Amino acid sequence: MLPGLKIAVRIRLLIVLAALGMAVCAAIGLWALKEQMLEDRRVQLSNLLDVVLNDARGDMATAGGPGTEAGRKAFLEMIRSVKFGDRSVNYFFVYDYSGVALIHQDPSKEGISRITAGDSNIAKVVRKFIEIAKSPAGSGYIEYSTNKGIGGALTPKLSLIHNVPELNVLIGVGLYIEDVNAIFYNRLQLTAWLFGLALLAIAALGYIISRSIVGPLSKAIGGITSLGMGQLEFPIPNSDKKSELGEVARALNVLRENAIEQRRLQEKVQEQNGYLIEQKEKAEQAVKAKSQFLANMSHELRTPMHAILGFAEICTNSVAEGDASSTAKGLGNITKSGKRLLSLLNDLLDLSKMEAGRMEYKYEKADLTEVIQQALTELDPLIKAKNLKIRVSSGGRTEAVFDRPHMIQVLVNLLSNAIKFTRADSQISIELGEERQPGGEARLRCRVIDEGPGIPDAELQSIFDKFVQSNKTKTGAGGTGLGLAICDHIIQAHGGKIWAENAKPHGAILTFVIPRGAVPEAGGLCEAEPRGLTNTGV
């Protein structure tokens, strides 16, 4: 039966089908009940109308018969005297064949033609009354909707029409269908309660069956599936320990514990392997960093040293030959190479002090605009050599507390990079401004914007590492790759931040911010955050 379906699904499906069968039977029974109730009301209307007509005709005969006015009046008074309000019979009415209401629930409607004076719906209903009364049967039932009572809402009605030919009138007796519905709905509510209790009983029975048979079996199957998928977080429940299913659950839990132990051992091995791989990579990076450091230093130290030795030899020969011009030129080149060598050594010493946290900073209140002008004066020969325009703009106050010599060093390094990589006859912009942190702290911001090739997005962070130059700017223009690393250390020592971004359509923007007045350790030694010797390129 139902192959391919689980036992639990089959049981639940049978319960659902049983519930649906009960619901269909209940619906058919309720529909039959409602129809029977309406049929009972039709019989009651017919019986009541027979009784009332007999009484009314008796009064009419006593008063003089149908041909007299007194007899006609006695007939109508008898009809009028029937009390309204019974739930089975709600109203009586009498119309003549022209549609004039002789007896009506609303006395103000009596004596008025409901065909000519009523609305279209009432006129249509009254014509139907007359049609039923004049039919060969002389009587019949009709369902229609009119207002309930005087000024009431539009409500369905059921009326029995009967012809009284001796008076040329028709008499009607009827009820409001909603009154029948009210009784029906009361019974429907009782049936619904009984049906709900039956469903609860079926659901409880299904639950008991599922719990005693299907539940443990499903848990065992779920446990096997979980073990197969490697899901070992929760043990397999074993609520029926004395049955065969309990034995299965117990065996599965043993398998689970063994699998957990095996997984633990595997994770431990993987953890050890990961640690060894990490240490191996660190060692390789350290060897690589050492090799790169030695290569950089070898190149940067050897180049000016070779120049010094070469020009010294030239000067020696020039002195011997008495060539003062060549001697002076050679000595100038020796001086230039010596300064380059000294600058490299100074950078290395500064960087070593900064990374050891032993660089001394003397903080004082100063104007960053003056520091910029001093840096530009120092770099003026380089600026003129490339015919560059320098644009300095500021918004707000430019004073802050900082170490003036080190801040000059930062600006010289940033401007040197900008000059080095900006095309001749271009412009370098320096923008000063103020910004406030969410907490209200005022910070001074400086931006150096060049018109060079820019920096690849992947290198915007790494250019602040030691000996790192951007792939776009590694053009043989000189430099050791230490300048931005030193700037980073100095700005951090001031409690600030430095970063790089690209300008549109080309060029780079180097920005740093420092607090206006807050200094990490004013007037003493500032321990900058140590930075390792790792580098990602030359």
C-alpha cells in the first residue's frame, strides 16, 4: 500500500483522509439538515395558513358573507389580529389583484399600490405574488429579498401565497430565512465542536501510534543519516531502551562516539600540520625579507660608494694633471654621493629608533603652513628643474601641536615623492583643512595631490612598508622605499593616521591627519607601534 512512502507519512495520510471523510460527511449532513429545516418551515407555513384562512372565512360568513362589506371587513380583521413575532411565522400580508396592500407590516403602506408606488424590486415581487395567486394551483412558495421590518436591512424571505377568489385578494404568510439560519447555525456550532473533538481524538491516536512506532524508527534512521553525513553534534535519542529500536539506537551511539574520537584526532593532526605550515611560511618570509633587505642595502650602499671612489680617482688624476675644473666637478659629485649615502644611513637609523620606540619627539605648538613653506624651500631646486606649479590652499586654522623637525621630514618625503613622479610642467596641490571626529576632537588634515601615474589599488596599503615601491612608480627614479614607512611611524607617534588613495583621472593623494592638541607623550619619548622588517617587494 502506497509504495515509496515512509511509515510515518502513511499513518499521517490515513489520519488526514479520515478527517477529510468526516468533514465531507458532516458537510453533507449539515446541508441536508438545512434543507429539512426549510421544508419543515414550509409545512408549518401551509398548516398555519389553512388554520387562519378557515377562521377568517368563518368570521366573514358570520358577518354576512363575502359579498358584503361587513364580511370583507371581518375577514381582514381576522388576518390583522394574528400576532407577529413568532420565530416560525414572522408576518402576514394581503394584496388585491391590482397590487394594493390591504394588510401590511408597515400600516403606512396599506391602501397604496405596491406596483406603482413601490420601488422596482417590490413591484417585481408583488407581480410575482399575483401571478402565483392566479395560477391554476392558486398557491405557491416564493423566495425573495426585501427590507426586514420598517427601515430594516435587505433580507432574504420565504413566503407562501394563497388565492382568496371570493374576495379577489391574495393572502401571504412568510418568514425571514435568517431566522431559520440562526437555528441552523446554532446546530452547526454544536456539530463543529463535536467534529473538532473527533479530530482531536484522531490526532491523539495518531500521535500515540507515531510515538510508539514511527518516532523511534525515524530517530534511528535520522541517526544513521547524520553519521553518514558526519553530523556528530547530538546523540541519537533512545527513549525505548527495552525494544529492538532501543538496541539499534544504542549501537548507533557507539558508532557516533567512535567517529567523534576519530574526528578529534584528525583535527589535532590538521592543527599540528597547520602550525608547522605557518611556521614554515614565517621562516620563508623571514629569509626572503633578509635577502631583500641585504639586496636593497647592498645596492643602495654600493651605488654611492662606487660613485665616491670613481670620482675620487678622477680628482686624483685631475690634481696630478693640474685640471682644477675637473677636480671641482669630481668633488661636487663626491659630495652629492656622500649626501645620498648619509641620507640613506640616517633613514635606516631613524627607522631603527622608531621601531624600537626610542625616537625622541619634542612637541610644541606650530603652524603647519610654515612647515610646508620650509619643506618647499628645501625642495625648490627639484621643483624648478621640472617647472612644477605648487598650489597651497587652507581652510580654517592650521596650528597644531607637533614635533616640527619630524613634521618637516614627513612633508619633505611626501613632496619628494610627488615631485619625483609628477610630469614636468604639471602641478602639485597641498590642501590643509580641519575635521572633527564623532567625539568632537578637532584634527588637522593635510593632503598632497600629484599628477603622476597613481598607485594600484592592491598596493595602497603596502607602500607604507619598508623598501616597498609601487609597481607604477618603480621606474628607476631613485629612492630606497623607506620614506613612506618613516612618515607612517612619525604620524602614528603624533596620534594620527596616514593613507593613500588615487585621484581622478590620474595621480595619487597622500593624506595625513593629526590631533590639534592631544599628544601621546608630550615632551618625552614616544613609543611608536613596532613594525616588523617584512616587505612585499622592492
